[in-house]
Amino acid sequence: MSRQLTLRFAVLTAVATGAMLVPVGAAVADDPTPTPTAATGEDKTAAEKKAEDAKKAKELEARKAKAGKDLPRGGVAAGEAPAGDTGTGTLVGSATGALLLAGAGTIVLRRRAAGRHNG
């Protein structure tokens, strides 16, 4: 393999890898909840953990009930904006894929044309 073909192969591989990693990076970066990495160091029995979980669940239900009384019902009909993604990651990924496909098609066509001229 000549040096020029090796360089092309390396560049195309880097572009394809980057095209795959960009959407993945965006998906990972959008995660708003941090994951706990270390234990608190307290050893609790299963019964204590269940009691704490039940207490937290009751507090959460109480907060939901209180918040439910204050907020209007109806979601978007009550004037709230619909939650969602704008879809830019999907558009960028699709455009990148189309460019990679077009580049691969161009290389194939150039090789076929070069093969006809040489032989």
C-alpha cells in the first residue's frame, strides 16, 4: 500500500470515528443526574434501609400532593411548554452520515474511472 493510500485510509478512519463519537458524546453530556461513585461508609441493616426508603417515599408523596394543589392541571393546555429535544443531534448525525456515504461513493467512482483508463 502506498504512502498516499495509507494517509487517506487514516484520515477516513479518523473522520468516521469522529462521526460516531460526536452523537455519543452529546448523549452522555446531556445526563443531568450525577451517579454516586463512593459509598457513605455507613453499614446499615436491610430493615433500617427499608425504613428510610419508606420514610422518603412518604415525604415525596406529601410534597407531590402539596405541589399538585398549587399547580394548574392540563400540561400544555395550562400554558406549559412541551418538554423535549430540538433534534439537533439527530440532524447532525444524519448529515455526517450522508457526507461519509458521499465521500465513499466518490472514492469508488474515482477508482472505477482510473481502472478504465489504465487497463
